[in-house]
Amino acid sequence: MPAVDIPGSKSVTARALFLAAAADGVTTLVRPLRSDDTEGFAEGLARLGYRVGRTPDTWQVDGRPQGPALPEAEVYCRDGATTARFLPTLAAAGHGSYRFDASEQMRRRPLAPLTRALRDLGVDLRHEAAEGHHPLRIEAAGVEGGEVTLDAGQSSQYLTALLLLGPLTRKGLRIRVTDLVSAPYVEITIAMMRSFGVEVAREGDVFVVPSGGYRATTYAVEPDASTASYFFAAAAVTGREVTVPGLGRGALQGDLGFVDVLRRMGADVEIAEDSTTVRGTGTLRGLTVAMRDISDTMPTLAAIAPFANGPVRIEDVANTRVKECDRLDACAENLRRLGIEVAAGEDWIEIRPGTPAPAEIKTYGDHRVVMSFAVTGLRAPGISFDDPGCVKKTFPGFHEAFGELAAGWGIPLTPSR
């Protein structure tokens, strides 16, 4: 059976870089993701004065519990949402003057709930252009801590940023959450904080984070479950089989739950201790599924939905409208370009069965749009992309890896470039 080597998780790598920078001692990250987003995060740490040493398979970070080494710095966060949300939070715990900016795409994405919470904690933070968006400046003087209320209904990254900050505050944090999307990502954060010596408690809607800092460690980054979804979907939609090593019963990432959606549609799924295998059965059933907690895999499901034997309705995914692009609209528009009948609302999309026609996919510079519709291309020759290279954000070698898998199955692919 084909085994696919999936790069390290973007979510885990970003959190690990923050934790390593904040920890007391030198941390070694094993098999971190090397992509535009994570390189941008590591570069941002270096701009703040942290030492990040790199070999092909490991990164070493000299932690500074007291905060950035430099008293002044300018950091460009590129397109990375984790970089743009986590690094200002890390800098706030230090002492100095720090300015953050990002790409036009990232400037459009919201920050307000996080920056409002940081201000409520006494952080001197100023948005330089549009309120609640990059660019911003922080005059950092450490964070006292205490109690704060947060709306994490747009992005769980706001809560993750505050959880990561908690041990660096003088008194610890009590974070009251009024709404939360993508909850499994918060579980990743809490599990990783435990690996760095911090135990987070939960009292209903309140997360309690102690002060006291982090301990350095050696941390292995597991493969990216969101990226794995394209390969699992490929097997389901072609009647083939694929195994992803390194993602099994103990996986941190909630997006592995995408295989349960494929199982409901008719695929055979086997989750072992340290791997997951999906076998297509030749049948894909229509279904209605709420994907609030695994919303990064919504485009993957949308892209294979035309091949189901009945309508596929995806619900509770309003937060996908504030990702790299409005993913609900992007999926609906591209499916219509392929001649597929689609209806969509504020937080849902319904896709009817059909045979996709050749068309160019409009990517909006969004890596997940490209990788999702590459799966459609396995059964629909003639699909191309206006910006295939934007996969560099999380998986620079995606087209090569996907093409190799398809070739092993005897399926010719339209060249991506």
C-alpha cells in the first residue's frame, strides 16, 4: 500500500517555536515543518533576538523566559496567521518597543478580539492603520496577568495566544471564553504546554494558566493532519488505498477527524497506534456534516463532494470566511466553474452530485484551495490553477508528492504549472 510522508504540522510547529522561545534552556524541535509560514515565524523570532539554529531535520531554539533579546525590533509576519497572532503576544511579555506588519492578505484578517484582550491585560498596543488589524506596535513592559474575557468565535488562535502567554505573566491568567471555534486546536495547545512543563486547568468556560514559565525539552513534531486530508480524500475518491505514518490514535490534531467523515461516506478507515489508512470502496455517499471543529478540511470535502451519490451539505463553518480567503465563497465559485450545482449561506454550503468539467481554479492565493481541488483533478482531467505555487505556505513539495502518488496509482494528472 502506498505510504505518504506528510510534512510536519504547521499548527504544532508554530506552537513549538513559541514554547521553545519562551522556555528556560535550549529546545530541540525534531522534524518541524519547513514552509513559508514556519520559516516566517522562525525569522520573526530571530528579528526579536532569539537564536534559532537549523539543520535539515531539527531546529534548536535558545529560550529566553524574560522575553526578546532586543529592545527594539520590526517583524514582518508574511502571510502567517500564527506568526501574526502569536509573536506580538510573545513580545508583550518582554520589555521593549516592537512593531509588527504583515502581507496585504494577512492585514485583511482580523486580530481585534486578541488585541482587545491584550489591552485589557494592560499591554500598551496600538494599531497603526485599521483598528483590529496589522500593522501594530507594542510598547512592552511585561504582563501582570489576572482575569480577562475573550471571544474566540472567529479563531481559536486568539485563545491559544493567551494560553501560551499565561506562564510568562507575573500572576498567571484566568481566561473566560464567551465563544470558541475549532476547539481541538486548543487541545493541541494545552497538550503541548504540558510537554513544556505547564498544566492548564479548566473551570467551565474559564481556562486557568499558572505563572512560572516553561521548561526546555526535545519535541517531535507530528505530520500535518490537515495536509494529510488531501491524500486520504484522494484514496476515497479513486477507490485506492493510502497510509500516512506518524498520525494514529495518539495524534494531537483534531483534523485527523476528517477520516471519520470519509468513513461515513463509505470509505474503509483504519486508525492504528502510529498510522492511519484509508481505502476507497468505490462508493461515496452524500451526507450532512457539521465541521466547526475541523473547518480547515472543509475545502477538502467540498472538492470531492461532486463524486458522492447524493448531496453533501457542510454546516457550521462561518469561520472559514476569515481564513486566507473566504473559503466558503471560493469553494462555491470554483465548483460552479466546474459546472457543479452549489447553494451556500452564511455558515453552510450544499453541493449536488455532478461530473466536473475542465476549468481553471481561482486560488485566491490560498494553499488549501489548491490542494483540495488537486484531489478533484484525480477524477476530472483538465483542472488547472491560476496560482499553483501558493502551496509553499505549508507544503512546498505538494505537487511533486501528489503527482508521485497519482502516478503510482496509474492516474495521469494535468500539470499543475
